[in-house]
Amino acid sequence: MVELRALHFTDVQDHYDRLEVIRDFLPANDIDAVFFTGDFIEANPIGANRTGDKLHEEYLRILVTPEFQEEYGTAQRRIQEIVRPHIVGDQLDESKLSASEKSELEALVESKKNVVSTAVDDKEEELKTALPPVIHESYTQMTLIFGEIAAISPVYAIMGNHDMTTGYEHLEDTVTFLEKQKSALLEGRNGVQFTLKGDLNTWEIPGFYNEPGIRKVFDEHYIPFESGESLGNIEEKLRTTSGEENRKYRSRKGDVTAWQASERTRLGDRNADIYFTHKLPHCDKGSRVMGDVSGEITLEYSIDAKSVHGGHFHGGQIGWSSLRHVLEAFEEGEMQTTINGEDVPLYLLTRGEHWELNPGEHHFFVTEYDAAKEVERVLVYEFVYE
């Protein structure tokens, strides 16, 4: 018997049409709760009129004066003159550069940085006035449609690496953010209480957030990227580096150690039935991962949970397989089951395989839990837009 039926989606990144699909799906499909595992907004400018694009447009409008264009453009043109003869295929063959060319390139790159830094300093107040309203507008719109969803089913969520803490100001009365509290209790249909916990678990700073002017305006509003760093990996770096690089890792170790201590204080015991995280603890099972796979907090606190709900990687994951692998098994149709009188394809997890769930960007899941708080099954739905 189903005790809890939860809809899980992730990585909206300003796709309001996905939110409309979720909102319209809920009333007729007997959903008890909605789970969302970040990112609400898209941070990078990708040419799609999303948050990052709007920020980028304002950023360039303020920063790129005729004087900036002249200085920056002169340096960039000279760089192209130097490297063009040494391009092999589509890559620069640095071995073909002379010592004087290498020296000049280094000076030109530094010159470009100085041009940007000077412009940012000159325009700091204008940037701080013009850019924050873009973020507030995005989260205001998110709050409106998440409010429509929450009016149907309660929403439990965490932020993602594209998000800013500004989002809490707008969404905290509509969405229960698990990274902001010890836990939340979700009551099932027959009174069984599910304990929900979560943490952020992401170190990946969106590229645009590293722009000097963007960082100067928003740095204090970035989510804590220590959350996804592994102390074990930092310790390894300390053993294999020296000098300035070693000092950098030693400083980072202090930051991550302090963060993890504060998280253990916040989370308390490890009694989560359902755990939320932006990146699954074993996301490398379903996706190609560069850098740290998971911070220690997620590994420690999700290990005894009946399921872990995550996102970040747009391809998706079920158990320790990519969602693509599962969908291919569906297409082969070797196993089937019947739902509401209709035959549908079936995929079984291997015994002992943990329920790690990431629906990716093109699908959403409906996860059914029984009275023992175990996952009975996960239904996979594809987003379809009218």
C-alpha cells in the first residue's frame, strides 16, 4: 500500500514551461508532496533570455564603454596576431611559440585583466545598483509559480549551484528549504512520518559568477561552495603539492573543515528517511564527473536514508545507472508491469543498490513509498509541452 507519493523534478533554470507542466500534472495524479533539488535560475549567459543573459546584458551595458573597447580590443587583437600562425587544427600549439611571444602573451593577458579590473572599480556603484534587481525579478517570478504548485502540494527543496541566497528571501514562505534547518517531518497518508534532511553538496561555481564585476556585486550571495568539497581530496592535494599551491589547499582545508562542523551541528543525528542534495553521493555512477564527486556530509548523512533525491547532472540517474541506460532498457521492453490497466516497461535495481534519484532536465519522477518508508517504485515521466 502506498503511504507517500512524491513528485521529484530538478534543474528548472528559468524554464517556466516545466513548472507549468508540474503544476498542471498535480491535481489529477494524487501527489502528496513535491521535491525539487535546485537550480531555480540559470546563472550563465546562454542566449536564451534567462537570468544569466539578463545579467550579462546589464553587465556589458555598464562596463563596455568606448574607452574599454579600445583598450581591451587592442590587447585581444594583438593576442590573435601572435597565436594565429601557431594554431594546429583548432588548438594552439604552445611549443611553437618563441620565448618573446610567450612573454608578450602573458603581458597581454594581464593587460586585459587590468582593463576589466579598472572598469569594474570605476563602475562599482552602478553595477551594484543595476544588477541585483535582475536576480530579484527572477526569484519573484519563481515564487509566483511555485506558489501555485505549493497551493496544491507542499514543496520541499534545496538550492543548486546556479542559485543565490537571494532566493531564500523570496521563496522561504512558499518552499521548505531543507539545507536551512535540521529536518522536516512529512506525514504520509496513514500517519507514518517521514524525516527529510538535506544539504547542498556542490562546489561548481558557474563560469559567469567568476567575472570580476559579477563577483564584486554578488559574492556574499553565492551559496557556500565548500558544501561539495571533499576533505579527503584536499588532504591528498596537501601531500602532493608544495609552495603557494600547498598554502592554498591548507587554507581551503580550514574553510571546508569549519563548514562541515557547522553542518554536523545543524543536521544532528543521521536518521533521515529521505535525503535531499543537489549532487547525488554517487553521481559518478550515472554521469561523467570532473573534480570532487561528493563532500563528506552528503556521504555520511545519506547513507542510511531509504532514498536520496538529487539533480545537477542533466542526464539523470536511477540507482547507480544513468537515466539513459534505464530508458534504453524500457525501449527493449524485456520486463513489463501494469499500472492503471496499462502495460508499461519495467526496470529493476540490483539488490543492495541504493535509491539515488535524479530525473534530469527532460523528465520528472513520481516516487512511491510504503508504510515501512521503503521505495516501492519510481514512475518516470517525460516533460511534454503544448
